[in-house]
Amino acid sequence: WFWTIQQPQYAALGILVMTWGDGLAAVIGQRWGQHKYQVFGNSKSWEGSLTMLFVSLIVCSFILLATQGNNQITWSISIVVAVVATGLETFSKYGIDNLTVPLISASLAFFMNQIL
């Protein structure tokens, strides 16, 4: 959908938040996750969740800095999207985060950019 409105950066943002953020969160959480917590019966680690947060922030920032420049809106959107993506990854069950994280991250970034 974002390609048809000439805004492919949002599709890329959603996909890259999922692949890099969630992928590295799983690796870091399983390998170095010492501080576990439970959400809806799923075991998570603070190390994995913080990895998701920081990697998502980096991905969003790089994409938005490249497409709309260094401004307060870029950083605000990046922070909000990273926090929401981390929350979605934390609270999703049955692997549904593979769908919700990219779709909601991309849509949120797009709509926030329209509003701000």
C-alpha cells in the first residue's frame, strides 16, 4: 500500500523493524537474557526487549533521517514507533507479532508524519 502512494520508506521501516529488531531481540534474549519475565505465559527477557527497543529506534531513525531530515518530528516518530513496536512484540501471542509489528509500525510512522 505504501508503494502506491509513493511512500515506500514506511513499508521498509515496518519490515526492517521486524527483521532487525525482533530478530536481534530473539538472539540476544536467548543468548544473554538473564532477567526473565512472563507475559501471557510467554517467557521474555529484559535484555531481549531492550534490544528490540534500541534496534527499532536505530532503524526508524536511519530511515526517517534519510527521507525527511534531522528534525524533531523524525526523532519523535522514531521514539514512539520503537516503543510501540517493542510493546507489540512483548504482548503478542502465537507469533502474531510477525504481522502486527511491521503493519502497525509502518502505519503509525506514516500517520504520525501526516499529523505532525
